[in-house]
Amino acid sequence: MVKSSTNKSIIDIIKSHNGPCLLNEDGLEIKYEALGENIELIGAQLSSIDLKKNKICALVLPNGIDMAMSFLALANFVTVSPLNPNYTKQEFLFFLQDLDCEFIIADKNASNALIEAAEKLGIRLFYLNSDAPKNGLSIKSLPTSSECLLDQNKDEDFCLILHTSGTTSRPKQVQLSCTNVISSALNIAHVLKLKKADKGLNIMPLFHIHGLIASLLSSVVTGSSLVCTSGFNALNFYANINTFKPTWITAVPTMYQAILSRASRNKEIIKAANLRLLRSSSAAMPVATIESLEHVFQCPVIEAYGMTEASHQMASNFLDSIRKPGSVGKPAGPEIALFKNNKLITTKNTVGEIVIKGANVTKGYNNNAKANEENFFDGWFKTGDLGKFDDDGFLFISGRIKEIINKGGEKISPQEIDEALMKHEAVFQAVCFSIKHEKLGEDIAAAVVLKEGKTVDEKELRTYLSKSITTFKIPRKILILSEIPKGNTGKIQRIGLAKKLGLET
């Protein structure tokens, strides 16, 4: 879609702009010029680290301006992998070991779980020195006087790694290059008609592709500004709207539903708002929610379709053309085709697996030949989603082949929860699966068979899981059964299990 050249580094793009870039909720403003200088400073500090392996850095920070600045700086010189700061020790151990990273960047509030995991794995942990951060960021214990000796990441250099969940194997490492992420950011800016005068309000987590690319990097490539909040909070959302007067927001449907629930109490703020669009992605937006948002905020809702392997955006409704509620729009970056019976199909209104290729699509997973063989063919990437094009070329998602559970935009591997349950001494068999949820779209349930002579109840299992997995991954329902239903071949099938167990009609 975007014809602009992407053979620039992130700092090249930043240096090509001037004026406000990043703001925080306290009113601090970082200009493009200062941000460029700060990135060069951090690059000089990174030069003092003896990088012997793969130049992969784990970034573990809470949402906010420090996280945004750190990502932009690190991605310019190394391959950065942002991780959820709320992970348990077991989760940190898995992701850090899987990455085989050189070092970790955190702040003074780093959790004991992270510190203990880093110590156990022998990975160097450095802390940010943030002076409000009006004087910029620096890394403690590293010299600041030397020149930057590291090459800038450009073109096909990897600058970002994010894990994506899988149902039949361990989470996969998605490798994204400068070309991938910059192309996607430009695509998003094009669809939304972003301009220098725009101001975004980021409420998405910056350890997800949605927040990093759709909110942060799309603002940077257009020279516009972004308010970096500490995360989504329905209680202070309207205060931020009132204070900063953002022109646009990108978020997931569950956030918008929470925002709508408080709209009646904030009519005056909404009336004075400066919003020209709301963007939604990462999960399907109910048509009723779209209609309510457009009525309340008097601006269009742009629904898009994205995934990590595409550096986020694949398709979108366009701001300046016809939009179809219930559709994820038209191709908005990569080429999109449908695959059925081992061939590409072009017939309208025919369901097939959605496949993509283009400048923003990853070239492959890191250290996972099996996944690469299964998911790529003739330059196309198989998304695992089912969809169809209507007569006007709009794409409608009709289901997923993969069994990933999409809980309000959080993509969760059921096998990970299976394995956590199976570690309980009383559990013989465990299978997690998706159940419908009115607001989240999907939630998690689990069917469990106990070992003979053992007893445990649902509450005890949930408490047990809380020690090893993040809260949002804990099943809403845990059914203790004598046997888990099997398919015709004798295999347990996650898809359709909710109906078989009477959890769905």
C-alpha cells in the first residue's frame, strides 16, 4: 500500500521531525529533537556492553513515557523483546530462556519475579535512570561518555521479537525487521490519514504489537504526538480526554465497552472532545458497540484486523471511504488472499483460510523450522483465520482454524494452561478451551480429570494456577469430570468442547 521508502532507521525518522513527540499524564513533553539525542546517548551506553550472542534485549517496563522512549531507543540498535512486567517468575524463566537474550532493561520497580529469574538464568539486568524523565533516560552502571559504536538497525535487520501463542507447541518467537514495523506503521497512518497536527492517546500495553505499532510507531512516522498513559483505566480515561484533547485513539473492544459504560457521567467532556476517529483492533467489535460509540462520540469507528506476524495491521476499514460494520475492511498493507483445498481461491463469498504477504509480514519464526514449514508457502503466510470477501471486496472473518483463545484481545494458548494444571499433584488430565463471553468475546474454561483417590475443587485449582500463570489466563470455569469427551478418532478436540459439556447452546 505505502510507496514511501522504509530504508531508514528509527532515529532517522525521528530526526526528520520536530516539535512535540511524547507526553505523559503529568504534562511532561519530549520533543523529537530531544528524543533523538536521548536515543544516541543510550546507543553510546549500549556500546559499552560486550555483546557476544544475538543482540537480543528483554525490555520489562510498565506502560508510560519511559517504556515508549526505551523501546524506540533499543529497537534502533538491538533486537528488543518487550515482556509483560506482571509475569510470574515461572513465566519470566520461560520467556527469558526461550529468547536467549543478552541482557534485560528494567526500572527501579522491577518485580522480585523478574530479578530472581534473571539471577537464576545468569542474564545481566540493567536499570533505567529516569530523571522525571525531563533530562532523558540513561542506563545505570554504564558509561555515558563514549561514542555510539553500534550500527543502526535498518531494512531487514531485526529490531523486535514478540512471542505469539500456539496450541500444539510452545509459544513462537515472531521476528520483525525495520522494514516490517515501519511499513506497518506507515500503512496505519495512511488508513487513518494521520498528520503532524494529530495527537494520540495510548491506552494499549506497549508489550503488545497493537500498542507498539498502531499507537506509538504510527505516531512517530507521521511526526505527530502521543500521550503515553500508564495503561487503560476507565476511571481516568475521561480526565485524559479533557486534559489532552487527543484527536484519535486505538484500543480493543473491551476497553471501548468500559468507556461507554461511563459515558453518561461525562457528557460535557465528550461534548468538548476533539476526537476525529476511534480505531479498534485485536478482537472483533460488536456492531452494536460500533453504533453506540459513533453516536456518543460523533466520530467514525475504524475497525481493523491485525496480528503479530503482520507487524499488526492486515486489513482495515478506511477513514475516507465506505465502512461496513461487521467487516474488517479491505487489505490495508499486505496482499490478502484465501486458501482452500491447497490452492488460492478468488471466488467472492467463499470461505477460505486467510493468507497474506507483503513488506510488513515476518519472514519467519526464530528457531522454529517446524512452524515455518507449516505456516509459509510460496511467499504466503497462513494466518489460521477463516474469512471471505463480499462482492465489494470487504473481508469478513468467519472463524479461526487455530485454537488460540482470544480473550478481549489477549491471545492465550490453551496448552500453556493445560500444562500448568497438569503440574498439580491431583490432576490426571486437563484440557482448556474457549467459551463465549458477552464482553470479552471469548473466555477460558477447563475440563479436568483427577487421579484416582485424589480430591481437589475448582477454587483450589484456581488458587494453584495463580502461583504460576498471569491472572487473565486463569479459567473462568473449571469442570471436574470423570472423563473428557473425545471425537470420532479418539482424540480430545478443543473446538466444540464447550457445547459438548453444556456450556453453550
